Amino acid sequence: MYSLREGQKSDLPRVLELINELALYEKAPEQVTNTLERMEKEGFGPQPVYGFFVCVKDSSQEIIGIAVYYYRYSTWKGKRLYLEDIVVTESERGNGAGKLLFDRVMAKSLEEECSGMMWQVLDWNAPAINFYKKYDALLEAGWLNAHLQDYEIKKLLQS
């Protein structure tokens, strides 16, 4: 029914479509400012900063899901794989594609000798939370996300 493979540069237009679908689901479509050009440079340039897997529907060869990951370093744990996004298009959810993608990312973390993997899930996203609970994943409370945009950093450093 589905096949998995490493993401390729030619997949990026569909990947960005799925990212936008996720943003719409998460009620934040205006937050996506990434571009195909940037994704190509940052994923397929001389120093790639992310990787991804695609899930393809065998009957149509359509990409119906993605798992985007990168590595981070924990001073407490060492090298960790960070699952940035796992997205399955709405019409294909519940058919096992998400499990295939998640299992592949777990395997990748072991292949790369990571000490584990991490990700975030919105506290209101009950389907995702229930999915991760099937894996006995630890869902931590008490951490707040913090970020600065590039234009904010520029402004702060100029003052």
C-alpha cells in the first residue's frame, strides 16, 4: 500500500505542500515563510542541515506523507535526532503511513548512533498525542518554547 524512501530534491514542492497542510491544521498557516529555494539550499547544499523521508502511495506514486528530521546536541545526552515534522495528508491518515514514517525515523536515530530522539506535539492535538502514547513516549510538561526571528535578532544586535 505504501513505500518509504529518502527524500530527494525533486520532492521538495510536494514537501512544502504538506508543510503548508500541517500549518493549516495547526491553525498557523501564516507562520510558514520557508521557500523551495531555501529548502533546496539547506537540505541539498554542501552542508545539509536536515533530512527527510517520504511515504509514497504505491497505487499512484503520490507522496502522501513526510518525516523531516535533523540532529541536535544535548549537553546531558549527546547527539539526538530531532523529528521536526511528521505529516500525512488528511485523506490518508489512519492507514498506517504515520507509523511507517515514525518507525523509519526511530531506525535512523539508531543508524546514526543517536542517544535518542525528540519532537514536540501541540497539547491540543489529541490524535498525535494518542499516536505517540502507543509508543510509550514521554510527553513532558513544564517546558516552554522560546524563539527569536532573524529580523528580531538583527534589531537586538544593532542596539
